[in-house]
Amino acid sequence: MTSNAKKQIENNIRLLEEAQEEILKQLERKETDSVLELLENCQVVAIQTGTTIEESEGERVATVVVLEEYCELIYRIHESLCQNRPINTVEIQVSFDELVTRVKKSIQKDIRIRKEVVFLPYKVSMWDSLESVWMAADADPECDAYVIPIPYYDKNPDGSFREEHYEGAEYPDYIPVTHYKDYPFEQRHPDKIYIHNPYDEHNTVTSVHPFFYAKNIKRFTENLVYIPYFVLDEISPDNQAAVAGYQREGFGIYDDTAELDRAIALCDAYYGDASSLVQLCRKAGKPVMIQCVEV
């Protein structure tokens, strides 16, 4: 199970605890209709939580068994109220507390967290800059790595998009490719997303689809990591020929100031060659890992 899914489950259990407190209050006030509605809501949350766990961990995980007991308790209370049978709030509170405690312990003990990492290449010719990192993630038995090629566009001189390109079918057979329309980013919320085009709308030559701009996909992960697709020595501002060539070829944004580019500022870490980005990232307090091109 991903860390994000586990957080959602833990949040559901907190919601159940809050609802239980309200149920006990409403029982004391004889507000039967309110109690019945709260019980039904608890049943829905418990079932949804159990379904999420089953889809990830299998049907007979201990947590699911305890949640089934919890649902049975909810049902018995609901039936007793509907039939006007007497209710012992102390016994109900003890049963609630005992079952929720068992659920929380089982979540910690029986549900393993798996890392989920996503790679977002756009040009297959540039995949080699991400491949070594993907291979390490793919070899990790505790990690699920997804390669999701994304569409990109050539740009007109006025900045508007020309034709769309998608190169997902051109990757080697040993790379399992996931189509970008088949991965629900907001729902999955992977632990890390790796990109090698952080320039958003500022690249004058090409643009990835706006959905995959760094400023947008940052919302779907706790760690957005930029890995450059080029190895480049520091460009001296005095070398006008080098500066002009860099800008003409569209390698990226030429920045001769100490101010971070906004897209880079959105990233959480830097992995790549010893370019000027290293100093910029370090000034911003970003973690930095230098790529060894000889390996």
C-alpha cells in the first residue's frame, strides 16, 4: 500500500473516532434520528476503508477482519434503536474503543507501505537521463516504479502550440510503459515524481502538456525531483557565443542572476551534473545529488 493510501485510511479511523464521540453524546440526549444517521455514516466509512485495504493487501488481512466486527457492532446498535430496545452507552463506548484500538494496531502491524515512484519523460531520446534512476527503483522490492511518457508540443515563434507528439510506443520492450491517461495522479499521489523538463511555459522551443507543468504536478506528490537531460559545464556570461548557442538550441533557461527560476523553485531536490543549478538549489536549501557520468 502506498504511504498516501495509508494516510487516508488512518484519517478515516480518526473520522470514526470523532463520529463515535458524537454518537454517545446524541444517545445521552435521546436524539435517535441523529444517532441512526451517524451510525450509517460510520458503516459507509468502515466499508470503504475495508475495501481499500482489500484491494491493496488482500481479503484476509487482519485489519479487514476487525473492520467487519466493527460493522457488525454498528448494525446491532442500529437495529436496537430501530426496535426501541434499551441501549447501554457504557458498553457501547467500551466496544467502540476496543475495536478501534485493534484496527489502529493492525494498520501499523499488518499493512506494509510500498513506495510509489513516477517517471515523466517526454522525448524517448532523452530517456537515458532517467533510466539509471528508474532501474534502481524498479529493482527495489519495496518500490513500484511507473514510467509514464507524456505528450509535448513544438512551439511557434509566438509561443503557441503546434502539433502534439507522444512517444510512448517507442520505448524499449523491457520498460513497462503506463499511458498518462491511465494513471490517476491526484488519487495515487506518488511518493516521488521525476521530471527532466521543469521549464513549464518558459521553454521557447517545446512544451510538455500544461497538465505536466512542474507548478501543477507538484500538487500530486511530496517530492518533485528534476533530473536534467544534459551534462553541461558552467557557461561564462562573457562567452557570448556559448550563451547564444545555449539559448538558440533551447537547452533550457539561461539565467545569469542569483534568482531561482520559478519552476526550479517548485522542485524538492536536484539530481544531475555540476551545473549552475547546483548552487541555486543549495542556496534555496534543496537536497542535491551530483550525477557521476562515468558510471
